[in-house]
Amino acid sequence: MKESENLGNQFKVHTPNLLKEILNNQTCAILRIPVIVFKGILEEIAIRASQLNDVELNKLMMRLTLYEISDPESKEYNSEYVNNYLENKSE
């Protein structure tokens, strides 16, 4: 289990694009409503996480591109800040 946890720390997932891809896939039409609900819950989690401002939680949110600053498709994107934040043990 430790090995998969360490591997996961190296990757980022563009969550909004992943959800969009699922929704645009006609073979996944049955998942439309659950994915939309899931997206809404993730948005609420991102808001709450930003309010809590916990370093480790912020890192997870950035790796999932749930903060504007970590989303390469956002005008708020700042790769240098995100990379520095993710590399540091604590902020």
C-alpha cells in the first residue's frame, strides 16, 4: 500500500477535464447525473478546503486542479507557485 501512496504523490489529475470527458462519452450517459452531483460536491469541498487553508489539503486540491491557481486552463494559473508549494513539506 505504501508504494501506491508514494506513486500517487507524483501525479496530478485535471479533475474538471476528467469529469467533462466522462460526460462527453456517450457510453457513460447513465453516469451524467451522478457525475454532475459529484462535481458540485467537489466544488463545495474546494471552497471549504480554501477556507481551512491546511497545507496538506491544499496540496491535494492543487494536484486535483480544484483550485484556480493550479488549473492550467485558468487565467489564475501559476505553475511556479504550485510547483513550489507542492515540493515544500510545509508552507
